[in-house]
Amino acid sequence: MSCIDLFDVAEQLSQVTLVVASDGLWDLWQYKDVLQYPLGQPPPASTAEVFTPLGTLVEETRKQGEELFGEQADNITAILVCYDVKPQ
């Protein structure tokens, strides 16, 4: 688990992308591996721009879970939050 106080680093950031997910995702991925997906990079102009990379991540997780665990694979829930730290 990671904990970062955004107030402490706000001056260094222009945006924040937060991935909140169940263990169905985190049991198969390390944080650095999830960052290979363009989640919120560049900042999305529409909801559709968020669904494509998040959907790809969830689908890859589902496939990998089925390969490793068969019918015992865990469910996957993922929420992606993208927001600007500095108002425009």
C-alpha cells in the first residue's frame, strides 16, 4: 500500500491519476506495471479516453487471472480518477 500526502507534493504536480482497484487487480500487478498503461496520460478530454486504457488493463488482468487460477480467478473492480491539481 502507498500513501502520499498530495498537499506535500502539490507544487510538483500538474495532475493526479488515482487507480483504486480490488485485489483481483493488485494480486496480479505491481504498481509500476499498472503505470505502463496510459491511464490519464495525457489528461483525458473525455470519459471515452479513460475507458480504453482502463478496459485494456482490466481485460489483461481477467485473462491472466483465468490462465493462472481458472474458475477460481478473483473478480476485478477498478476505478480511475484523473484530476488537475492546479486550476486553469
